[in-house]
Amino acid sequence: MLRSSKAGGDHVQRPTAPVPAQAVRFTTPVVETPGIFILTGWLWRFLRMLVLLPIQFPVSVATVTASVAVYVVFDWVGLTVLWTVVDLGLLVWWRRWPSSFKARVALRALATWRRFWIYRRHWQPVLVVSGLAESYLERQYLPQIRGVVCSAWADRVRVKLVAGTAPAEFEHRVAELAHGFGAPSCRVEVRGPRDLVLEFPRRDMLADPIDALPVPDSPEGVDLAALPVGRCEDGQPWRLRLHGAHVLTVGVTGAGKGSVLWSALRAMVPAIHAGTAQVWAIDPKRMELSYGRALFARYADAAEEAVELLEEAVAAMQDRAQRYAGRQRVHVPSVRDPFVVVVLDEVAFLTAYHPERDIRRRAENAIATLTSQGRSVGFCVLAALQDPRKEVLNLRNLFPDKVALRLDEASQVDMVLGEGARDRGANAHLIDPGLPGVGFVKLEGSPAPVRVRAAFVTDTDIDHMASRYSGASSVSDEVAR
Ligand SMILES: Nc1ncnc2c1ncn2[C@@H]1O[C@H](COP(=O)(O)OP(=O)(O)OP(=O)(O)O)[C@@H](O)[C@H]1O
């Protein structure tokens, strides 16, 4: 039976055979909605809006209600007096307490205005055209705007997602959203299930160069785990963790890598002066670091010397680890056991470009050992690199913290900041060449990349630092101990 040519064959449609027309077709009947239902729906929505309006916009509703009440009771004269008094009060508030006025009045009024004029007005067309509206049974579902908050530099639009969609759909369309709402960029921050925030900058807070930040007054004022090196896009200080981390700064030539290195060193010079921190510098280009040579406990520019310096650092680190074994788990910087920062400008010179294979191998081994074992015993590698590809530096994942300055290609963003960083708005390949020192970082505790700018430490600043703080660092020769 099963072998018969008919068995099972009746139901199999051969790929080339035409689909037969159905003799009988079942379709859902179309029933016209009675007008009364439509009217009831509209009325229900209108009443709901009236009830919710005072809850959603209490200040605006109170203002309009009070104005109407005063007009009804006291006519135009009363209304004019009321508004004159209110305006004078606002004027005094603005002049006397400008920041509180800005936070409580100006930015809130701006948020209400932009919510309706920019976001509500363009929401449907932008989302439909960019493919973020969902369709189901011939009905269209749009993510909802839950609120708009304005800060001094950006609008944050809180959005409730349509059930069954994922934040990744927004992350893949940041360019469409930015253009759609007339913003220079858009970043997506996921706050919880079906809850995300779209951040649209209104102006660039990092457009102007930042002068070198003040040097802390004393070594006690230096927090090696949070050195201020510049500013974040929201105006907050950008702090770089060196103690307990390794930092890789990547950017094309002229991207401003030097300003990240020098800002970090500037923030810790009192500790260098007191001898609780040391800088071991490798400067293959002989341009970037040679200026502040007096600040360094060790310095090398030639390849052979540089590799020896790295191997000395490994020996010192291992010696310290041996002394700590079983006795101490956390490194506390002291004159005896200073925090050692190995600064490596253009690390690829040693790991990829040097013609001698032995130099490349030794340099790579030493960097790998320092980055994988140095954190807990107070050794940190602070490196700069132009090209982040694996062939150039296959150790890049041993650096827990990375800074992406201006990059050549879009694909390099995820190489530096990790997968998905570009989708979340870290467009390091689109940074304006006229903005050196601008880049993206991932701050602790948040997967969303943050745009930052390093302060610019000029040659004069370096001269001053070198003459004021040099010579005091007690170079403890750990290898000898
Ligand atoms: N943070 C900054 N703010 C303003 N201008 C900066 C900043 N950083 C660098 N610049 C300017 O950009 C120029 C190039 O910077 P820098 O030499 O640090 O780049 P780089 O990435 O180290 O380049 P290279 O890899 O070629 O050494 C500097 O001479 C300076 O004029």
C-alpha cells in the first residue's frame, strides 16, 4: 500500500506544478460599524483625555483654569494684573536663582513644547517610514511616547515599545530617527522591558576645546580609580579609571590620543611627585611623551630598550605579586609599592610594525602578561593605537576599558567598544576631524556608549608640570628588592 504510487502523493505539491484554484473560498464577512459605535468611541477618548490632562500636565491646566477663572470674575483688568504679577515673579526667579529657574521652568516648558511640536507631530510618519510601526490584522501599532525630558543639551524621549518588538529594532535605525526628528544623532538606552529612552542632542556641548583641567592640590586629592580627564556630552566630568584597569585609546592620526594620555598623567602628577605613582613611558615616535620626560621613572624610545622596559615591568609586577601572595589581596599605592602606569604610545610599533620578529614576540608577551596579571598588584597599561584590527593588536580584548576616538571605518567601532556599540549610536567613524579629542567610551555599569572630549594639555602645560612636579618621584627599583 505504502509503496503504491498514490500513497501520500496526493498531498504533495510538486514545486513546478501550478496551484489549483480553490473551488470554495471562505472569507471573513465585512460588517459595517454602526455610526453610534464610532461616536461613542470618540466621546470615550475625549472624556479620558479631559480626565488625564490635569494629571499629565498639571501646571499648564492650572494656568489655563486660573486665567479663565480670573477673566470671568475680574474681566481683562484682573487677567492683566495676574499675568503682570506672574511675569514679574518669573523674572525675579530667573535673575535670582537662574539654575533652579532653568530646571523647573525653562526646561520643562521646552520639554512640553518639543513633545508636541517635534515628537508627537512627526512621530507617526517618522516611525512608519523608518519601519518601526508594526502591523497586525490590518491594524497599525505604534510605540508610544511616555514623556519627554529636556536637559541643557539633549531631549530624552521615553518610549513604550509595542509588545513583541525588541529595542534592537530602534538601535538599528538610529540614523533614520536622528534625521527624522532633525537631531545630529540619536542614542538608545534600554531601561527595562518595553521601556527605552531615545536621546536626541540639541546642541554639541563638546564643540569647543576644553583647557587642561586643574592639577589636584595634593596626592590625597588624586583618585587613581577616577581621574578627571575631560567632559562627557551631558557636561559631567569624564573620569578615567587607571587603578584596577588597563586603558586602550584608539584613533586615527590626529584624533587626539595624546590629549587622553596627557590628561590622565596630569590628573595624577601630585601622586607622581609624592612617589606613590610612577610612569614608565614608551615613546616610539619620540614626539608625544619626550616633552614630559622629567616626569617619568623610566623612559624608552628605541625598540630594544622599550621591550627591556616592558620586561622589567613584568619582573617588578611578578615580584610584587609574590610578596603579596597569601598576605594582601588589594594594592594600596605607597612609596614602597607605587602604582605603576606603563604608557605605550603607538603600541603597534612594537607588536606589528617592527621588522624583527623577536622584538614583536617579546613585546606582545610582556604586554599580555602585564594586562592579564597587573591589575590587582597596582600595574596598569595605558596604550594608544591607530589601527584596531586584530592583525595589528590581537591583545585588545585584554584592555577592559577602551576609548574610541575618530576612526577610519564603521566596522572598527565594534572592534574597539564591543559588539553593538555602533548600533547604540557610537559613531566614532563620523566624528568631525575638526574635533580632536572627541570620542566614545563605555562608562561603568552602562552598556550605552557615552560621547566625551578629552581636555587639551598644551606643551606649555606639560613644561609646567615637568618643572613643577619632576624629580621627586622616588624610583623604587622593585626588581632589586
Ligand atoms: N583634546 C583636544 N582638544 C583640542 N585639540 C586637540 C585635542 N587633542 C589634540 N588636539 C589637536 O589635535 C592635534 C593632534 O593631536 P594628537 O597629536 O594628540 O593626535 P594623535 O591622535 O596623538 O595623533 P598621532 O597618532 O599622529 O600622534 C594636536 O596638535 C592639537 O592641536
